[in-house]
Amino acid sequence: MVLLVLFVFFAMTSSAFLKITNLINVARQISMLGIASVGMAFVLLLGGIDLSIGSVVTIVNIGIAWLMVKADVPPVIACTIALVGSTTIGFLNGYIIAKVKMPPLIVTLSSMIMIEGFAYIICKGVPIFGFPKGFAFIGQGYIGPVPFPVIILIFILAIGAYILNKTYFGRYFYAVGGNEEASKLSGINVDRVKYLVYSLSGFFAGIAGIVMLSRTNSGQVTSGKGFEFDVLTAVVLGGVSVNGGFGRISNVVAGVLIIGILSNGLVLLNVSAYIQMVIKGAVLMSAVAFDCIQKNKKTTHAVN
Amino acid sequence: MDTGNVILKLENIIKTYPGVTALDGVTIEINRGEVHAIVGENGAGKSTLIKTCTGAVKPDSGNIIIDSNTFKSLTPKESANQGIAVIYQEFNLVGELSIAENIYLGRALRKGITIDRKKMVEKSRAIFNQFGLDINPEELVRNLTVGYQQIVEIAKAMSQDAKILIMDEPSAPLTNQEVEAMYKIVDRLKEKGVTIIYISHRMNEIFRLSDRVTVMRDGEKIDTLDTSSTDINTLVKLMVGRELNETYPGRDFPIMEDILLEVKDLNGNGLHDINFKIQKGEVLGFAGLIGAGRTELAELIFGIKHAVSGTIYMNGKVLNCKSPKQAIDNGIALVPEDRKKLGAHLDISVRENTSIAILQRISKNSVVDKTKENEIAEYYREFLRIKTPHLEQKVKNLSGGNQQKVIIGKWLASDPDLIILDEPTRGIDVGAKFEIYSLVNSLVSEGKTILMISSEMEEIMGMSDRIIVLSEGRITGEFNKKDFDQEKIMAAASNIER
């Protein structure tokens, strides 16, 4: 419903909004957001959070750029190395969270800072560019009228939905998020679930990073900055509760679209970047507030 | 208005929730200084009724008359101001604070602006002395077991000098010795002129403590009787609308010679030198006071905790469960004591709860076979007679007894050979209790073996073939059915040997 309202609002206030090129642009822009959102949604279902994905995107950007330009590694291999790396980062996050039993907020916040540091070290603060021709296809190519990133997005969304709805370990995400103790007693290996979820978050962030690099065509140290908050906002807007145990991929799509349209529309209306920040922050707070209010309503209605 | 003898009157209270009428025009009069019991099956409306008195719930219509003051509804603060205090089944305690701080939660005793801890500890100790209990008020609440936390809740209400004290299943987690102590407190409160509204499923408590008893069923008040002029059968009949012929269904299945589980020289998790055997088809009861180590023993068998030394054998082979999953794969199931915290996933459906322990078994290539899942959930819904509008209902919306059935269904689905039941009928009404006892019998008839932990003497004597008594981590007694004797079992449970 919010989606509809926003759409109509921008359609009316900006002449550029409804142009096909613009809409395709929006679709392409949200694809990175959407891909990472699937990972973040999994983490939120678990009752956790992953603040490191922005830095993961950055280091994937820098890493692949460096490998391709400075070490002459073919793009495919560079991307593979990057994905293995991002998944490992995710796994390490999950491992520390599960074994040392630390709050996910602190662990992923710390990783975020450390990884950003590594990115600076690799590129020494200087952007890297000059990529092989074929690489640009990922972020800028089309299959028919559809931008390639959108195709990747749809594919990832499908995988995400499949995992949550069909597989047994997808169910475990909900179970552990809803009641970790009871899950343990039901024979679920809670630690392994955590490893899996955070690894997936890292993996999807890695893919998002590859798409971004291919679009911008230069490896920059600022590429992932703030990304995690946009993703978090999209996922919470998409109805996934920060408390864990509740949410669906289909609704996350709506959340992603809302953020995408909001960002795009604000730019078209020439709203200053600073005001955009205020608005985005407000949106995140309202989304989580809405989620909590819903939760409170539910408990007072439960008949005991 | 001349209230005379009546201190609290609820007049024609109606309360509905979406799809459910919790209270359907209920009128009750509570006399000053009496102990008034309220009984009824789960879902009868007892909880909603007391929540109306404490301000946790606002009725749709009706009057609440306290002394000569009439209210359409109360807030918790107004209710407290009117002298109403309540002890709920679910505790309002802060684990990270001490017992004394919890007793004075929100009303900390102060010296100027600093908290007077010494005074709070002193006063708390005085309250516990009334119980005849030696508890250190500086102990952190999170280190207490469920039973002791209940005691802190009772102490909290007592420290507030209530005029009307509402007790909702207060003795549920207490053992017999502590229940006796609690009876004495109720007696003492009565002497002080406190009016007590007492909700319990335990008939013997009703008859020991109450002056009058009100029966509720399906949101209606059925009748109020003088306790001295009625009996258990009449009450039960009014509660369930049918007669119960026996409290414990008979069982006549032969116990097999084969030994299913053998525990040898087990030490760990607070237990010492544990040795026993369970035969196939047996119902082995574990009696003992709170803290005796029964739940701890279950944790060792189920792989939640690891033993320091000793061996467990199942079907002759060494069993070394390092995790609940291994225990489940070996055919052991554990229905835990605290079902809300440990047993059920309240926010997901009956169907999903039922299948959760066996998801991998009903999945092919990681994909859950939803048809099979529905079959299994439907099967257990019928078999266990779980009262739910449909399988997708969230478990938190079911009554306590039905939640317990869902949890049992989950475990039956894993097809265990040994089922450990830890306080299986805690907080469950008479009708549902009987169903669970019958269920235990049908499980035995199918060749399952049961290890039952219970603090209810009658229950454990009525259901077990053999009883082992634990005290302070050691076995202090073993009784065969023909030798069951309440006093002897209690004596073994209270045994403190050093």
C-alpha cells in the first residue's frame, strides 16, 4: 500500500519518473539492494543483524579490481575468489557469534570496521580502474530489454524464497529466531544454523558487490559505505521483524521497491542529499516502530 | 450501599476477544476474610476473571464493586490502591536482580535517595522465616529454579499487605513440603483478615484451604458452593460437564524382561553415583523435592549436559549423547518442564511445531514434504485430541493443556523408544490431565517406555510401575508398586545424608 502511494506521488510530482528509462534505472539500482536483502532477511529472521555487509561490498569491489588490474587475474577467477572471501567473512561472523556467544550487533560492527580498514590497505585510498571489457556486462548488460542485474536479482530472490518456504533448514531459521532454547531441545544444531545464515549473508553481499563494481567500473573505497543501513531499512520495511522469527521474501521485495522508488524519486525531485539522509533515517525508524507496535498489539489480544 | 459481608463483587462481567467470548456475563461475590476457590478447565475464563480484578484486562461491560466503590474497569495502579495483589502463573521477576530487590521491585526502600539494601534484605528474610524457609535474599533470582522463583513471587505479594490476595495456581511448581508451608501462610493470612481468591487444579488444596468454591465453565459461572458441603466428584462433574470414573486410568500391560536403559555410576550435573535400570514397557517415576536433581538427570540422558563419569547403556550399547539431536536419533524424547520457554515455539503453527523435530526425516533433497507433514500433524491432532480451530493456529493461542499436547505430539512424531516426561501435567486442568494419563497408557501399550518426573505424589503413585526417589543428587529410595507409600516416599525425598 505504501508502495502504491509512493509510486503515485512521484509519478505526479516529477515528469521524469514514469519514463521507461527511469523505471529501468530504478530496477537496476535496486538489484544490488535486493540481492543483499535476501541475506539480511535471513539474518534478521534469526534475531540477529549483519552490519558488515557494506564493508564486504567495498572489499569485494577493491579486491576484484585489484586482482584484475594489478594482478592480471581473469574476471571469472577474480569474482570467484571474492565470493569465497565474502562467504568466509560471513562464516567467521557467524562462528564468533555462535561460539563466543557475542551479540551480533557488536561482532558485525567490528568486522565492518576491520574490513573497511583492509580495503584501504589494499588500494591505499586510490580508486582502481581499467577493467577487461567483458566484465561490464554483469552490471551494465541487458538480456532483451531487461538489465542483467535484475535477472540476477530475480534469481536470488527465487533462491531465497525457495530456501525459506521449501527446505527444512529454512524452517530452522524461523525456529531459532523464534525460540532458540526450544530449538536446541528439538535437536536443531543452532550453531550450524547461525554459520549458514551469516555465510549466506556474506555470499549475497559478495554478489551485490560484484554487480556494483561492474556498474561503476571502478574500485572505490567508498562503494559500500552506508549500504548496510539501506538494506536493513528495506528488509524491515518488508515486514521482517527485528526480533526474529517473522517475515517473508515476498514482502521483502516490496520493501526493496519502496526504498528504490523513494531514493529515485527524491533525486528526480532534486531533493538535497542531506535531506535524503534525514528522510532515510526517519523511514528506518518508522518501519521498526511500526513493527514493534504490531508486536505489542498482538500480545494484548492473545487469549490466555 | 451496604456491602456487609461482601468485599468484592463482579457483576455481569462480559469480555470478548476476536472470535472468543472469554467471560459471558459472570457474577461472583467474594466474602470478606474468606478463602474463595475458583475452579474450571483451561479456557473456562478463570485467568480472564482475575485479570479483570487486577486491571490487566478491561471488561466490555459489567461492574467491579470493591467495598462500596464501583468501577467499570480498573488499571493495575487502581487495583493495587484498592488493596488487590496477585500472584500469576508467569512470574514478573528480574533475573539479574537479587531476591530482595525483586520483592521490592518498583518500591525500593530508601534512605533519602539511596537504596536501603540492608533493610530490604532484613524484611525479606523475615517474610521467608514465616515460610519456614532458609533462603538468602541476596541471591540472584536467575540462579533459582522455577519452584523457588514462585516462592519469591509469593513473598513479593505478601510484602504489599494486600487486602485481597489472588493466587493463580500458586502451588504448581512447589513440592509437597513447600505446599504444606504455603498452607500455613494462607492460614496465617486468613487470621490477619486477608481475603484470598485461590485458583487451583488440585482438588486436595481446594478442600484443605477454601471456604467456598466457584466453578466456571466456558466463560460462565456455573455455581458457587460451600466447600464443606460438596465433594470432588460433584466439582469435577460441574467443571467438565461429565463424570470422571477414576482419576488414574488402569493399566494392564506386561512389562518386558529386556532392559531398555541402564545407568551405571553416573556422576555429573549435580548428580552422584546414579545407578538404575528401566525395563521395556515400564513407567518409571522419579520423585523428589525441587532441586533433587531429577531434571538434571533428564538433561544428562538427553545430551543437554555431559556427565563427568559413568556410563549410560541403551539396549545394551553404550549411549554417549553429546547433543539433543543424538538423543533423538537414538530414540529418546524429552518433554521439558517449562513448556513456554523450552518446549513450544509459540509464534508458529501447530503443524510446524509438530514436525520440527523430524523435519530432516521428512525432507527429500532438503525440501520438506508438505503432504507428509500435514498428514503427521493431522494424525497427532486427532490422536491427542488437540483442541485447535485448524493446524495453522499459532500455538500461543492454545490453552496450556493443548500446548502440552502439541509438544507431546512433536515427540511422538519422532517415534522414540524412551519418553522422558518432566512434570507433564503442570498447570493443566483435571480433564486434560486425565487425557494425558490415558495417553501415557496407550504409549505403553505400543511398547514405549516412560520415565516420568513428577512432584505430585498422587500422580506419580497413580501412574508409575516403580518409583525412584532422588534427594540432593543421589538416589535415596526405590519402591515397587506394591510398596508405594506416601510417607515412605516423602521420607526418602527429604533424606539429607552426608
